[in-house]
Amino acid sequence: MDLANFSAKLEPFLLMAKSLKGAAAAKLIQDATSAPGVFVFSELLELPNIQELAKSDQHQKFFSLLQLFSYKTYQDYLQHKDLLPPLNQAQIIKLKHLTIVSLAAERRILPYGDLQQALDISNVRELEDLIIDAIYLDLLQGKLDQKEEQFEVSYTMGRDLEPGQLEKVLAALQDWASTTAAVLATLDGKINSIAADTAAAKMSQVEHERQLQANLKEVHERQKEKSLGGGMASRRAAFQVGDRENMNMDVDEPDTKGKNRKAPEPPKSGARKRNKF
């Protein structure tokens, strides 16, 4: 939706309006409000010679007509129909399109019932055709939900502002800016807190890993020392057993010099007797 495109459609009427007054200016308003594609009128409304129509009893109603198409709705037309010039079919359809735009700017979900009341339409098919035409004209975007009987608005053009509405819009924008700033400050605080917690958790994890590695290293060194100590003890025990065996072998070995020899047995008595004879 290009607002510049809408303004460009009004440009020819602006050029002509600068040199027109009275009835000619009133006729120009009729033409502008009936012309296809012209949906913004504030620049035309602000021209001095157009403003002069408001002071004329004869042409004042055409100035009111321009105000109607600038920022009012179809219900405003029905309520003040006697104070306005009659509308042709093109003007009625355009005013209904602009009424849908105004409603879409206020609410995202537009029930068919509310739209039918605002547009004075009893037929649902007629209402849906009107909304579809507005979408094709780039006045708004959305989705027709026939099951729920509602129109879901996703985007809408902006209409001209009624006198006094600018201050309300600025106040609303200031409130929105303040709320947004507060939300951003809160989000920044949350982000900083999360970042600090993440950094602390990372440092804790690093310290845990360092301590774990130190403990594993200490256990490994102890096991290594124990393994080395057990091997030396086994070797010492083996050496001691070997020494004892060597000592036992030395004690049991016979003395070659006769120290461990047995005494000779004495001769038997019978033998001595035989020797005497």
C-alpha cells in the first residue's frame, strides 16, 4: 500500500482547485470524491479557496462533504444526510470502503455483524464483495473467515486526521514509545543477567574440570607409586627366600674333612675268638 500513489491520484484536482472558487470549487469536490483511486483529501481540504466554501451558505454543504470523505464514516453520512448533498453510487461505495478502513484501524478482528451495521448492509455476500474490492484497491489487507463470519485485518492504509486528532495520535505514540523503552530496558536487564549467569556457569564448569583433572592425576600417580613399591617388595622377598635356601644348602652339605663322618663299627666278638686260636 503506497500512500504516495494515493496522493498522486489527488494531484490533478489540487492543481485545478488553486484557481477555482464558489460553484466551480464545489463541483471539483464532487468530482474528487467520485473519482476512482482518490482516497485521501487533506491537501485539498487545506487549500484557502476550498476553506472559503465553509463560510458560504450556498456551498457550505460541499465543504462538509469533503470533510466526510476525509475522516468520517458512512454512519456519519446517514446521521447528517440532510446537511449534505446527495451521494451518487460511486461516492457511496467509496465512503463504505473508507469506513471499513477506519474500523480496521481500530480493531484487528472485524465481525461481519459489526461491519453490516456500520455499512447498513444486510446481505453477507454483498459485504464480502465490498471487502474484496477494498483489498484489490490496496486499501487494506486481511483474510475473510467465512466459518467464524469475521474479517481478520493484517494491514490498512491511513486516513486523513480530523482536527484535534493529531494531538491524540501524538500522545498515543508517546505512550507507545515510553512503553517500548521500558520493555527494552527490561529485556536488556534480562539479557545482561542471563549473560552474567552464563559466564559464571562457564567459569564454574572450567574450575570443575580443572579440579577433576587434578584429582585424576593425583590418583594416577598414587597408583603408579603403589605399583612400583609392590614390585620392589616382591623382589626383596624373593632375594630373602633365596638367601635362606642357600644357607640350608650349606648346612646339609657333608664335610670333606670327616667332621660329619660316622664312627666305624667295632668288630664282632666271634671274629676275635677265631683270631686267638
